[in-house]
Amino acid sequence: MRPITLLLPASFLALAACGDPTMTANTTADGFLEEVPPNVAMLAAPDQNLQMVQLRPDGCYWYLYEGPVETLMVPLRAESGGKICT
């Protein structure tokens, strides 16, 4: 058997491992999760907008903070203060 015949299926398998983790969740057109996973909602500290959450390529959850002066994406934090990531 020629080495190229074995190399081709292996390369497809390697490329499949490079998938985008954000594509596995159901998202809206602007990239926000349709539903925050229950375990993430339980971990999240109060006073964070769980209606506008994104799972970013870094594997962490970010939410839309709408303050009196600015609106920006910030990491979703647990009550202990740490980021919530997959």
C-alpha cells in the first residue's frame, strides 16, 4: 500500500479535530447562545446578563454588559471571581 493512501484519511481526521467549539451550541444570528447551559447559569454570579451570552473561541463564556456609559463584552464570572470556561 502506498504511503499517500494512508496519509489522506489521517489528514482528514486531524482536520476534523480543529473544529470551532462555538459551532456546537445553538446561537442566534449575532452569535449569542439561545440558551445558557444550566450548569453555567448555576455557577454564574448574580447581576450578570445571562440573556446575552457568547461562547468565545477561547472556550470561555462572555456576556454583554450594558453600563451607564458603555456597552461591552466581559467574561462571565463565577461567585468566586474566576472566569467560567468549558
